[in-house]
Amino acid sequence: MIDTHAHLDFPDFDSDRDAVVSRAHEAGIHTIINIATDFDSCERVLKLADQYPNMYAVLGVHPHDAKIWEGESSSARLEKLASHPKVVAIGEIGLDYYRDHSPRDAQKRALIGQIAVARELKLPIVIHNRDAFEDIFEILLDEEAFDLGGVFHCFSGTVEEAQRTIDLGYYISVNGILTYKNATMAVVGQKVRADRVLLETDCPFLTPHPHRGKRNEPAHVALVAQKLAELRVSSLEEISRATDENAARLFRIAVN
């Protein structure tokens, strides 16, 4: 299995990062994709990609930090960082109208600027959406970002929104929320096309049942896979194979 969205550069893992990676391997998680949130995080994520052979990097500025985006200078900085051979996407980028840590106009400028970087580098994008689906979708269409491909991570929308996302050529990813009672994500995970679903943890956040309330880590993606198998009346092996193939296709990585 592949954890397509982790934040192992966060200080939550500073005391036991090697052990966390070992537990992931033991749980059958053979590949981890770490996601940056700002420029400092980009540097840390790249170091982890260099340190661990089973890790890849996704670089970008999160909408929470969009106020730091300075147009052409930021684009040039990101483009230089993302030229590293283990960078597989630009992200996580998007809009967050729930927290509004950055002004919405700044969020939109940062999103549009980073889509342009992704196009220049021919990389897919990893989308963060919080209460902003329609505005994100409009920007993706205006910027013709359907040709880039990408994933709406931690997909929290409706089945209809999931279908629109897939029709645009994008994937959706599911995580520990899938195991929560009455979660909309569970309905989406059950009904969407199997060839458009990815697995993630978003660790250290969104820990699945029965570990909810504790720090999340990549090993727990196995619990997400098991829940998805139950929802789809499938086997864990089938879900693992399908989601591995999906991730390999999107991020253009080799998977055994």
C-alpha cells in the first residue's frame, strides 16, 4: 500500500521518525509521499526524500500560508525546489474557506501561481479543499488544469462532487475519516470508480478508529484500506492492488 499524503516532516515525528517508518513497512506500506505546506516544509520534505529510499516529495504552499506567496519570485523558488528528481507533484495547494488563515484573494493567487508551476514542470497537483469546492473547480477550469491531473486529498464532498472531480480527470483520496461514524467520505468511497481512489493518512492528523485521538502515522493507512474493502465488499488485496496502481499512474512512480 501507498500512503499518498503524509506530513512526516512535522515536529510530531522528530523523536521517533525512524521507528514510524519501520512500523509502516511492517504494516505493508511500501511507499510514503510526504506533502509540504510552505517553503521551509519543502526543504524538510526534500531531505526526507533523500534520506529514505521509499519516500517521495510533493512541494507547495498550503492555502493557510498563501499570504507568503509573492508572485514571480515565489514561483521561481518553487520551480527550482520542485526540479528535484523525487518530487512527484505540486501541493498541497487549494483554498480553505473554513479557517481563512490567509485572505481569500491571496489563496486564489497562490493556487493559480502554483498551477502554472505545475504546468511548467509537467507535474500533477494535490488539492486541499475546505468549503471551497466551487471556487476551486472554477479555477481549475479557467486555468485548464484538467490536463495536469491531480487528486483532491481528504475528499469531504458529496458523491456528485466526487463524480465531477473524476470527470475532470482527477482522483480523490480517502483517509481515517472513512472509519468515523456517519462519515460522508464512506458513502463516496463506496460508490465512486475504483480506478480513481487513493489511500492516505494526512498524518499526524485524522487518525482512524480504533486509534482516534492519538497521533496518526503511515502504518494506519492499512486500517483505511481495510475499511474501504469492507465498504466496497472487496478484499484487502484487491483494494491494495487497485489503489497502488492508481497512485503509480498519477504520480508516475514504479510500484512492485
